[in-house]
Amino acid sequence: MKLYNTLTKKVEEFKSIKPNYVGFYTCGPTVYHYAHIGNLRCYIGHDILQKTLEYLGYEVKRVMNITDVGHLTSDADTGDDKMVKSAIKEHKSVMDIAAFYTDAFFKDYKALNCKMPNIVEPATNLIDFYIEIIKDLLNKDIAYISNGNVYFDISKCKNYYELTNQKIDELKIGVRNDVEQDLNKRNPGDFVLWFTKSKFQDQELKWDSPFGIGYPGWHMECTGISIKHLGEYLDIHGGGVDNIFPHHTNEIAQSEAYLGHKWCNYWFHNEHLNDESGKMSKSKGDILTVSVLKDKGYNPLSFRFMCLNSHYRKQLVFSYDILKQQENAYNKLLNKINSIEDNGNLDKNLFDEYNNKFIEYISNDLNTANSISLIYDLLKDDEVNNHTKLELIKSFDKVLSLDLIKKQEENLNDKDDYIMEKIKERNEAKKNKNYNLADKIRDDLKKDGIILIDTREGTTYKKEGI
Ligand code: AMP
Ligand code: ZN
């Protein structure tokens, strides 16, 4: 399998540390608000990677954190704790906020057919282990205490900037004019391992430690949770591209300083989903969630379909027009598949031929768009009998998870809704004297075995052969 590795900036042949087993860590959400569909695009990308590895025969152990402490409003260790800010705003405790938005997150996550990780660990669960790591870094003189906070000294780290492509000057945080500068740091790029004094005013969650009562910096949780559950050597670690710097850069620095050796072999990053005004953000006005899509009548899986039709390393712009087009294409595909009558015997040779093509596409740095095109090719291929087609689609759907083969009753209901929708569109087209479009809708339905019948009372339909 070929996978782009942010560490080497190349598409590489994936090699797991242990045979047939992959340790995979995903940076989870910060649960101070609902996750927007941009966040969820990132988790769809991770889901596809996990399922592709499983399709190829690997056992995957996947771990995800839940950030419920330590993530400040600026990634540069400045501003307020996002969780505390939200708790104050909503007049709730931090733990209530965390529980509420964690539940909401997984509801949306499941609605998009994403597989639950084997372990989901809130950051607040492993404080003792973070303290152990910080003590070790202080003993090694890689960390230092300044004005009560514990900092990581990046000048002690040979390859601090290895993960990112940008120039060092562009990345130095805490030194731009618009960002509050922390004068306790030795180097402007140093980051906080443990906060005590500087961020304490409204902090609800705090723990005793040898460095004073306080709480961990944001990056520490992913180092701690990953090492605890996946061991000292990790195959894959992933997040969105905004996590590359500073979050993952700092995770590598502190993990490798603690472990004394290289930690993770492959860094997997998903590009962003933007709205037409730019980057989506949880703190930017109305946030676009899966529930909003549902309320507007969209199937969440149409959004998954839309994401899979683009490459995970390309930015994607969201608009309702694009989603509508994708939903129409998705429904058409479902109808096509579900109108196939299951007959014939499995043709092993053709099954293997198509399945190998699917594997070739999906294991080429997760080319989901080509994998979906392959389904269209398969549907058109007269040499493949119906049963073989359905078995292939069932198999591809283990990775794509688009519910391509549904239960019979569900299909019928969905299909009827779809036809009624098409009849409405055709009536509208006729009203606007767009007879070409009206004829096209009728002809497209006919190809799917649906015959429209125009009567004085309106249009009805029958299914071919019925
Ligand atoms: P957060 O809840 O802010 O910690 O983000 C959760 C995940 O979503 C992280 O891996 C981010 O990198 C990712 N992410 C944030 N914004 C976007 C976006 N607009 N598109 C795709 N992924 C994003
Ligand atoms: Zn993380």
C-alpha cells in the first residue's frame, strides 16, 4: 500500500512495524463545541485509511483522544482554555460540556459510517502519566521551569522542524505582532508542558504535581495516550493539516525526547474542508454540523460520498449546490445498484479482476474517487453477471461504507421518495418549458426501469415488468 507520509513528504510503500498489525493514533476533537463537517471530513479520511488497511488484511488498533483540557484559544499557548471558556459561556461545568459535545461528536461520526476506534481516551484520564513524562524531560534537562510553568526547550531538539515544510521564521509562534508573547520562554518556539501560574484565573480542572498545581499543555495528551495504549513504536499518527504545526511537531519533540528513539513512522494528514468564505472554524459564527445537513433534508452519507469523490490531500470547498449534485449522483447510484436483481453464480475470475483493481486504486494513497468510478464501470460491464456485481459492490463497501447495498424494505421506500422527487423536478421543467430536461428525467428513469405515466390527474409510475 502506498501512503503519503508528511514526515518524508513522499508517497511511500507502507511497512508496518509488526507483521499484519498496525498501531494507529488519531487526534480527536476538542469538545468545547459541536464538530463541524470540516472536522468530520478529517475523520472520514482516517476511517478510510483504517478500513483500507483492514481490507488488505491488517489488524488495526486505533486509539483516539478527546481533548477536554489544555487546548488554548491560540495554538501558540496563548489565550484562554477553550473548554473553560465554553463552560463559562454555557453556565455548565467543564466535564458536563465535555460529556455533551463528546456524545454529539460520536453521533455525527457514526451517522457518517465511521468505525469507532478501539480506544477513546479523554485527556483528563492520564494526568499521572503526563506528570511522569514531564519529570523525565526535566531530569534530562530538555524541559525547564520558568515562572511556575514547565516548558520544552526546542533548542535541545535536533530535528524540531522536520515534519513541516515551512521556513523556520514562518513557524515561530509567539513572536508575531498579533500574538501575546510569553516572556517566560527561553526560545520563542518553546512550548508549555505544564501550566501553573500564567493560566490559572478561571481554570476549573487542576491537578497537584511536583511542579505545582496546574494542568497539562495541549500536546502532552497525545504523547501520553498514544504511548500508553500503542507502545513506544507507532505505525501511523494522523490529524488535519493544521495539526502539523505546532501540535504534531511538538508531539514528536517531546515523545522522542522521552523515549530516546524515533517514535512514529508515518504521519497522515487530511486537507481541510472550507466553506465559500474560507476555513471552517468552530468559533466562527454558525457552525455547519451533520445535524444541520440532516435538518435541511440531506442524507449524511451524501456528504461522505462528496468527500470520497475528492482526494483527502486536496482542499475541498463546501456549498449546498455541490452537496445537492453529489446527493443526486449518490441516490442515482444507489437506485441503480438496488434495481439489480440478484441472479447468476459468482464468477471468481471477474470478481478477482475487479477486486484487484479496487485494491490498486484504494491502496494508491487512498484514491477513493477512482474506487467509486470503478463501481460505475462495473455496473456498465455486460460480461459480469448480477450476482458477481452485487458481491463486488458489497465487498468495496467494506471500505467505502456508503451503504451501497441496503435492506430491501429501506430501498423501496428510498426509491419511491427518489422517484417522486424526480417527478416533481420534471413537472417544474415542463412548467418552465424546459422540455429537453423533462424528457431527460423521463428517459433516465426509464433506464432504471421506471416508466412514467402521465394522466389528467398528474404523473404516476410503474416499475418495468410489474
Ligand atoms: P479540533 O476539534 O479543533 O481539535 O479538530 C479536530 C480535527 O479536525 C483535527 O484533526 C483538525 O486538524 C481537523 N480540522 C479542523 N478544521 C478542519 C477543516 N476545516 N477541515 C478538515 N479538518 C479540520
Ligand atoms: Zn493530538
